[in-house]
Amino acid sequence: MTSSFIVERETELAALGEMRDAADEGRGRVAVVTGAVATGKTELLVQFTEQAVAGGALLLDATGAAAEQRWPLGLAKRLFAGLPQESAVRDDVLRLMDKEPEDRTHCTVRLFPAIAESVLELAKDRTMVIAVDDVHLGDELSLQLLTSLAHRVRSARVLMVVTASSQLPQGRSAPLGELLSQPHCRRLRLQPLSEDGVARMLAQCLPGPASEALAADLYAATSGNPLLVRALLEDQLAYGDEHEGTAAALTRGESYAGAVIETLHRCGPEALALARGTAVLAAATATLLSRLLDLPTRVIEAGVRGLAHNGLFRHGRFRDEAGARAVLDAVPEAELAGLHHRAAVLLRNDGAAASEVARHLIRTAPQGEEWTVPVLREAAEYALLDGDATFARDCLTLAQKCSTREQERIAVQVRLANVLWRSNPSALGEHLSTLVPEMTQERLTPDELIVCVGYLIWGGWLDQAATVLEALERSATWSSAEQREALAVARQWLAVISPAHLAVAPGELPDVSLASEPLGDTAYIAHQHAASAVSAALSGDSPQRGVILATRLLQRFRLSDGSVWPLALALFALLYAGSTDLAQSWCDRLLAECDERYGLTWQALLTAVRGEIARRQGDLVTAAHHAESALAALPRQAWGVAAYFPLATLVLAYTEMGRYDDAMELLNHTAPESHLDTLPGLHFRRARGRWYLATGRFHAALGDFLMCGDLMRRWHMDAPELVPWRIDAADAWLAISEPKKALALAEEQRSLSPARERGMMLRALGTAGSGRERLEALEEAVDILRNGGDRVQLAMALGELGRGYRAAGDVHRGRMFAHKAWHTAKLCGAEPLCQRLFPGDTAPDNRIEIPAQSTGSPNAAAEALTGAEARVAVLAAHGHTNREIAAKLYVTVSTVEQHLTRIYRKLRVQRRRDLPKTLSSRVGGLCADL
């Protein structure tokens, strides 16, 4: 490393060598070596003096030190202490310097000439080299003595070499200026290492391709400052040892941080202060830094130039961000906090953006200044819009500490709860524990109350939520119409999620009008309409009213912290009312609006709803994907009681898909048993029962289904749209060979079921029945389920119908329905159902070949079509529309369109009318099944 550096200084070494040759001939010379801090002045001086001593020269050397500037002649005494011990001149010189100088005139006229003459006496017989490193740090009298000596060396065998910084403190440049004015003085300016020199140093440390890739980055980070280059090379070597000598990027470690601080200390206190100010106020103007540091603007501007020359700055800011971090890490905590506070005050007074001011405020201790809270709250809102929930949380946490007014403090606490819930619900518990007393002491607004009660319910703190509401209901001060209405809504919301906490009869809950006047946009209005929509959808009497309420809510409210939970429940209301397609449309719209900047909780909750929608449509693969994504977005404990929504969806999807082990892992979810006695918990009980049923645990399954029924009757919510427990229990009774009990439950369900659930009920009734009644029930079930959206239930009904016809002796029709059931189940991903229909690999013959045509038309290259594609192709060739084809094949229009796309590609045609006319004759056997 050293040799590479010296090659960079060969010109300066050669110049010093020439000056020494002149001194050997009695033509004394003075060399002033200048350069930025750590550019190698000392190393060059050491290298040269070693060569001079080896050549027989007498060396006098010393180094200036800032700490000794107050000691007169301190540098000179150390310098001339190096005179030969046996020389009488040494004693004379030291004796002269020990005398107390009478005044400046005495020194310059009598003392310094005498000392100079004594020193030069020794240079008569051998060349003398006087080397002073960092001469600018010497005391004033020593500099004057050296100047006096330099005047007299022109005819002596003396070479004086001094080094000095390019940026000298004010008042320290005069002695050097006097030296440089002498005709026998030469200035040698050291420049930073060149890019080629940096590359050579790097190649010595890290030979190979890695050094070539890093050379440009190393030079850009240091501008050739040797101290910084060496430090980064040390860090790179340490990184290479740790990673087997490979390094894809430049590493900044302890050595680099130390080199930055050392460079700044060498540059002086003003440069260090400037570096700290710049690290705090990145890209600040000289004027702003001047006000921050209380330094003149000209000093700031000179310091910026100096630090740029020293390889730390570029364009007024740190060349490398790691340098700024190193400076901030080295500042004492209290001093750094003070700098950030002054910066915040200056920026605020200059009208800077709230976010910019807040980034400094959060690095300070609370100051109790009234202006800070509004700034922090504004910055938090902008941070949330940018998706930076961490910064928003920091701003609100400090705002809460700075708040001096009670109502303001509570508002900040509630807003902080919003941010925690949307980004990290796991951290909400401790924060809510400080808010509960505020709720019971009537300090929250109606909107704040309903939102915080919603958070308690989400986290599973159901009893605490009930306690808060009971305390407020007993209060005499919470008596305004708006406050009492908000209490009723909060109670209704608690009752919807946890019906066990229903403290009033359903008829006493606040009613929601379906009049056409616009809804309010407050949080408690959103919760009221969502709760009413769910209640109406599950009432059995007016599910359409639930659809209207849910739709109005979805139309009126945009996503926000106060509305996202109600909007999700409105989507469930649509599901409970049988409007699955409408729920999908709204959910997709909300998910498109809710990107990641709105927070993980929003995204996870709506994704969980989307998974349940897909499951109710019979799309098991999509349902599993969305439920998995929802659970992966948040830690399991962050979900609280709402975890049972995606868990239930995923358990049901896995069970229908035959992934029983994966479903079993989800059933091990640990939560208080009381959480199962909630609306989400009801979904989970049903899902667990279906898994028990699929894995042969029939009695356990029956227990879960009957418990669901018991809870729903107790809650006055015995609606099959919520959980079709009678149909599930009937399946369990059939599994344990109790068809009469199954038939009784199916008959009981007959009078309760709407369209979709009626189809499921008829499927269960037909399964438990026999004879012609069985076939009639199953045929009606197929007709209903074909338009009901749940393709898994449709596949089950088709399969049962096929078995019914085979039992009745109609084998052909039985096989036709079994084929249809198999294809429908296959599209859903219901592999166990496919296996029950056609065990093992004996699936229906589902491929049909389209042989090449001899005409050379596009059909000549036709590929094989799957059975499903062939059926679509047959119907399309006969002129049926996509909707007609979907109705005949019991699939969606979207599935027909996807099949047609593949058919066109395989047959190499562009449109429907280009389908080969021979297609229907070649696969005409399929038409009999259609």
C-alpha cells in the first residue's frame, strides 16, 4: 500500500532531492509542502528525511501541535533539541531560548539572528535538513524564528522543509507567506491520489475482478484522500475475510468512520462544527448553516470548500452518506438533540414543510412549545399518505408527550391508535390500555369512542369493551342525543361481532332508515350502517334490506381508519344476503384503492374477505391464495378475534382441496376459548367441523355443527346464510349411518333456506332420501346451484344426482352427470370430490383429438383439445352464445371465454365462425351429454 502511495508522490520526492543536491553545494533551499488534510504530507516528509539521513545529512525535525501554541518557542526548543549532544552550539541555542524574551523587537533584532548564526555554524561541515511537520500549528515566536533562519540559509548547506495545511486558520498564513516570498523557497502542492493511484492501492489489497469493480466507487467516496482510502480498504479487507474474499459493494465500517472523524479534527473546530451542522441539515444553504452554528457566512463557505478539498464534501454536502452518519454518531446525545431542535425552529420560521421540521423534532426531547404539536400531527398525516407509518407513529408519539391540553392529547392518542392498528395491531394492546380510562371518563368524542371500541373488539378485549359501554351508559354527563346514539351504535357493533354481549333486545337497537337522504360521514354512522346491514342480512325476513344498506355504505364511504372495518362487514353482509357477485365487485374495487401505503391491516382484512367470497363461489384455489396472503400480511397474534375469518376460509378451502395436513396446522391456532363464541369464531367452528367430517372424525364434526346451531339460536341469528349448520349436521348424520336424523334436519332447513342455501339443503335432502323424491330434490338442487355461484356445491349435487340415476338403473344419464360433476369439481380444485367420483386414475376420458386436415387449411395444425374445451367448441360451433354455453356446462361466462381463447390458439382460428365445420361431427358424441 505504501509503495503505491509513494509512486503517486515521485514528482515531489524528485523535487526535494534536487533541492537537497543544491544544499549539498552550499545553495540552501526552503521547501513548503502544502495540501489538504491527510493527503500524505507527513508520509512524504518522513520518506524524504529517511533518505537524507541515509545520505549523511544532519536532521533536525519537529511537529507542530495546537496544544503547545501558548508556549513561546515551544516548537523551536523541540526542534533544536535534536542538535548533536556533543556540540557546544546546542547548549548555546537552548540557553538563548531559555531566556525570557524582552519584547518582539528584541527577538527579531538580537535573539533570532544569534540563534540562526549558531545553528548555521553546524552546517559548515555537513548538510543540515530542518524538517517541521504541521508548521502552521507552531507557536508564533517559533514561526518567526524559523522565518529568520530561512532568510539566512541561502548561502548555507541547509535544506528547510516544512509542511502546512492548504486551509490555514485566520492569522496563521503570514509566516508562510513570508517564507514563500523568498527566491530560494519553493512550494510543493500535494494533490489527492489520482483515480489510477486509488485503483493500484485497491489492487494490492484485493487483487482480481473485485478490485476493478470497486475502484470507481472507492475513488468517488474519497476523492483520493489517502486517509479515507486506507480506511475503506481496511474495512474492505475485514468484509472480505468474513465473506471469503468476495465483495460486490464498497463496505463502510469502523475504520472509515474513524478516518472521517480524524480528518475533521485535523481540520479544526470550525470544520467539525460545520460537518455536524451539515449532517443535521443535509443540503442546507450557507446562510442557514450560519444561523444554525452561529458562525459567519464567509467561514461556512470557506469551510465547505476546505472539506470538499479534503474529500469529505461535494456540492455542499457529504460526499458519502456513511460519513454523515459517522459524524452524527460521534456527537454527544445532548448536543445532537440541541442541534436538531435549533434546526427545527429555524426551518419552521422559514416556512419549511411540516414533515421536514418534524424529522428534526422527533430527534429531540419534548420542549413543551405549543407550535410543535400541530406540526407533528400534520407531518404524521403526510407520512401516512406516503405510506410511512413508522414516521407517522414517531411524530404522534412525540406529539402526545408534548401536548399540554387534555383534549388535544386525547385526540393525538386516538390518532396514534389508528396508525398502530393499520400498521402493527400487535402494538395496539398497551396503547389501548392507556385509552380505556379516557373512554370511561367521558373524554372521547362519539367518533373517537366508536373507533376505539372497534379496536378493543378487534383485539378480542370484548369484556373491556362492554365495561366501557356500561360505564358510559350509567353516566349522567354523556347525555346529548349524539352521544347516546353513538353509545347505542357501539353496543350494536359489539353485539354483531360478539352476540353474547347483546345487552338489549334486537328490536331496541337503533334503526337505520332506507330513505334517500345522504349518509353522514362520521365513523359511528359507518359502524351503525354496517352493523344494521349484517343484522338485516341475517334476519331471514329482509335480506334485500341488508343488500341495500351495505351497498349504500359502500357507495358513500371511502376507505379510512374509521370506515375500513365497517366496509369489510358490509361486504360480509352482501355475502350473507347471497349477493356474492356484488360483494366481489365491491371488494375488488376496495382492494384496488387500498394499496400498501394505507397499511397492512387494511390490505389484510380486505384480502381475507376476498378469499371468503371466492370460497363461496367454489373457487378453492383463489380462496386459498387470498386467505394465505391475508394471514401472511400480519402476524397471527395481530389479527385478534378477526383471525378466524381468514382461518375459516383457508381451513375450508384446504379441506375441499384434500390438503388435510395443511388444514390441521391451522386448527392449532391458539386463542381464548371465548373468541370462538363470536361471529368470526362461528365461521371457524364450522370450518373445523368440515375438516373433522372429511377426515373421518364424524362425531367431533357433529359436535361442532350442533354447537354452531346452539349458539345461533341463542343469539337469535339462526340464519343458514351465516352457517348452514343443519346441512352440515345432516352430512355428519349420514356419515354415521343415521339417514333419518339427516333427513329430519334437511326437512327442517327446507322452510328457512334462501336460494343458495336451499340448493345446499335440497342436495342434503336428496342425499338422505331415496326413490323418485331423491332425484327430484337433486334435480332442483342442480337447477338452483347452477345459478347460485358455489361450484363446489354444484359439483356435489351433480355427483349425487349421477349416483341417484345409476341407483335407479339409468346408467347412461348417471355417467353423464358424474362427468359433469367431475369437470366442475376439477375446475374448483376439489380433488377429493374428483376422487370420489372417479377413484384413482380412472377419470373420464377427457381428451379428444382433432386430426390434421388434408386441405392445408389452418386446421391442419390443430392440437388436441381437452374434454372441457371440446364441449365448449361443440356448443360454439352450433352457434350458442357464451352465456348459453356457461348455463349448459355449469361454469361461469369467464371460464367459457378462457376456454375459447385456448381453442382459437390450438385450432389456429381468429373467431367463432372460423371454427371448422367438421368439428361437431368429430366430437359429436359429446353432444349427447349436453
